[in-house]
Amino acid sequence: MQRAIMIVLVGSFLLLLSGCGGSDSDRIGKIEGQITTLQTRAAALESQLEEERARVTELRSQIATLEDTEEEILTIAYLNVERAFSVFTDAVSDLRERATRKQEEFISLQEQYQNKAISAEEYQDKNNQLLIEVLQAQIDIDMGTIDRMIASSSFSDVRSNLEQLREQAQTVIVDEVKRLAATIRVGVINPQEFESRYTQVQNAFTQLDQSLTQAATSKIVEAANKIAQKNGYDLVLQSKNVIIYGNTRTIIDITDLVQHEIALHL
């Protein structure tokens, strides 16, 4: 590049000599001015050349860095929250079995009434009684689960909240269900009163169940984070409403691991 610049300067100088007219001093002045201009241009070209060299050097460095860097693969896992939650109900499986039997009794009673095997009056009495027994069985599952959580060291951070939740449930739900069941047994309640009191206690149970689910879900998330960090996963997805398809060779189901982590402390 420098040689080319010199050739340009010499060629331009010769052209100036052959094309200049007038006195020697005038010609010399014009030539000196032209030389100064050409030197300035040459300096500018040299500066541009250095800049281009610097850019080439930088690009080569970036290419070398890319070639030396190993391709990073994102490791992904997924979790079935509903299945993971079953670890809590499995901890009180005896209570869950009782609730299932009561539900079966309730279905059998409805079938008997539809087949006209029992009278409407008998059906109403037994129906109200079984409604309370089914609800009581469901409440027992939640209360038993809360007791297991309170006793677990892994729930120590929310133990006071769980104890408060249990105390409120005992007063608002458990005791009221017992009173309602006793009233039904002696037959001193009209249908409207029963429906009103049953609806109130059922709504209270729904709130209890939601609070319990939130507490359990927080521990599921905590366990999933622990498993992910231990195994080096970059991302954990929830399978429901998120994953349509997943290659089991590259996307790992950690549900069993999460269940095992929770069961160790429940």
C-alpha cells in the first residue's frame, strides 16, 4: 500500500512538471502546494489502512474465540404438578380410602333411588347424612395432611401459618360439621336450613383446601428448584398446558424425583 502511494505521488509530480507554465518561481510554488496536498491525502490513506488492519485483527480474534468455544446445550426438564401433589394424599392414604368408600356409598344411594328401590323420604334422609359423611371424610384428609406438614421439618418456615389454619378449620369447619351431623341424626332440621348450613361449611372447606394446596405447591416448587440445581438443569417447565411434545431423550421428567424429595420429609 505504501509503494502504491509513492507511485501516485511521483506520477503526479511528473505531470505537474510537464504541465506547468510561467516563471520558475511560480511553477515551484504550485508544485510545492500540490505536493503538500498529495502528502495530506497519502497520510489520510495510511490512517485508513491502519484502521482496516485493526478491524481485520479484531475479526480474526472473534473467529478464533468462536472456534474455541464449545457449543452450549440448554438442558430442560419438566414437572407434572398434579402427580407430584399426590405425595401429600399418599401420606394420608387411609383417610383417602375412607373418603372413596363414602363417595361410593353416595353413588349407590342415588342409583337405588333412580331404580325406585327406596322411597323419596328415605332417600332424602340418607342423602343428607351421606353428604355430611363425604364432606367429613374430605375434611379429614386435609386436616391429616396439615398435621403431617406441621410435624415435618421441611415445613418449619410455614409451621405457624399451618397451625393457625388448622385452628381456624377446627372451629369453622370440623366442629360445625359435627353439629350438623348430630342435628340430622335426630331429625330436627328442615331442608332449607340443612342446605344453607351445608353450603356454608362446604364453602369454608373449599377455602381450606385452597390454602392447603398453596402451601403444598410452594414445597413442590422448592423441591423442583433443588432437583434442578443438583442435576444442572437450565429450565424446568410445568407439563400441564405448556408441553405439547417433548423428546424424552433430551427433556427429562423430574416428577418422581420431586415426589421422592418431598416424601423424605413428610
